[in-house]
Amino acid sequence: MPVTMSEEERTCGAELAASSEVPDAIGALMRHVSSNLEAHADWVGTGTDAARREHDAMLVVANSYRAIADAADGAAAVMRSFRDLEPAPHDGASFDRTGFVSWMKTKIDLQKRLAAMLVEHAAASEKALANLD
């Protein structure tokens, strides 16, 4: 039997569009970090073998971060493009509630771990910034 959404529930397309804020934020952070890595590469220069290796390493990582940012931006744009996706009935009989609950619990754990890690990194960045004064 098809399951229909109540009027107060968002459509799946609207949920995708609303969730685009996550890849948007990831993309902004990764792009910002990549610009700092590039500045660090310029700062260390290429005057010695060690400097050249560090310079090149910073640029490789910066390019990888920029690729993450580009992929996140692309995902966010696609997600927003589905904002007006027509609601479709979902087959309640095929819904794996146990599997979904397990998946959701893992997602929540991963989100909390990422959030805690970002807070720790932000605190370390604040400390580094304070030490510049």
C-alpha cells in the first residue's frame, strides 16, 4: 500500500534542497582551507629542497581540498535543483525500518563526531591565532 506524505511533511525534493546547506558549508570550509594552504606554500617558498618539498606538499593538499569543495558545491547545486520534485508515493511494505534506524543511528554518530572534530580544530586555530599577538 503506498504511503503518502501529510501536508506538513516536506517532499523528498524539498528535503534534498534544504539539506544542501551541508555540502555548501563543507565546500566553503574546504575552499577557505585550500586558500590558506596555497598561501603557506608561497610563504615557505622553494629556496631549499626541504622548502620545495613542503611547498609542493601544500599545493597537492590544497588541490585536494579544492576538489572536495568543487564536489560539495556540485552536490549542493544538484540537491537544490530537486526542490520542486513532484512527491511520489512510497511503498510502506518495502520500507526496511530496522535497516533505516541502523543507518540513521550511524549517520547521527558520524555527524556528532565530525561536529566535535570541527570544534576541536576551531579551538586549535583560535589558540594559534591568539599566539600570533
